[in-house]
Amino acid sequence: MRRNTRPWLVLLMLALLGCGTGSDKELRYWEEHKEQAASHAARWPGFGGVLQGVIKRVEPTWLKAVAMTDKDAKTKQMKAVNKAVRRLARPLNEVAHKIDSVKAAVRQLQALDADKETATVRTRGVKMARKALTETDQVLSTAKPANEIVAVAGLEPVIARLIATLAELERVHKEVLYAK
């Protein structure tokens, strides 16, 4: 009986393609951080500017790490640099993700059929979410944090507000959905 080796070969190839060296992964993370910084700077100049400042501050260390020949030391140094950037990039990415989630939840809520009574509940939920998004955008667009510590601290209440908004939208969604 002949075994079919094709699935194992495919899995092996996928594993090999997905597994890069540590420094390759760190290089990808670095490039992602730079792209995210540009995106955040366009959307929220104060926060994005701080993130770009962090990248500029650690870039000389990054360049030294890239030039290293010892792979373990190189990867370790690259990881340290990416970790420094990630301290601000991660909460900014979380805010962007939560904003997208609120917008998706609003679209989902609006797509539900509702009678007069639940339509009122749905409308209030949508208005509440839009107000939260508007206020969040105002806060993020006008803020000018002095450094990354202040920026991260300023993002915490924004993230909390978006989480609360998502929870309220979920409650309203269930109320409209199960009122039928």
C-alpha cells in the first residue's frame, strides 16, 4: 500500500516558508512599525508624531543591530528596539482596531429589522456610538502628548471608552434582536 506523501510535503513547505529567522521577523516588525507610525501620524498627528519620534530615537540602535554579524546578538538587539517602539504602537493599534470594531457594530445594528419600539432603542444606540467615535476622534486629533509615557497614559481612557461603547452596542444589539 502506497502512502500519499503530498499532504506532509505541503505541511513541511508551509512550515519552512512561515518560519523565518528571528532577525527576519524583527525586520518585518520594524517595517510594520514604520508604516503604522506614518498611518497614525496622518490620522492623529500628536500621537503619531510621538511614535515617529520614538522610531527616530531608536533608529541608530536599529542600524547598529542590522550591521551585526552575530545572529543571536543581532536578533536580541532588534527585539529590544522593536519592544521600545511597541510600547506606544500597540495601544495606538488597539485604538484603531476598537474604532473599526465600533463602526462594524453600528453597521450590524443598523442592518437589523426593528419594530417601532426597538427602532428607538437601536437609534439611541447608534447615536451613542457615533457620539463616542466623534469625541474619541476629537481627543486623538487635538492631543499633543509630550512623550510616549504621556501618550500611553492618554490612550488608556480612550480605549476604556471604546470598550464600554462596544459593550453597550452589544447590549442594544441583543435587545433589538431578541425583542421580536
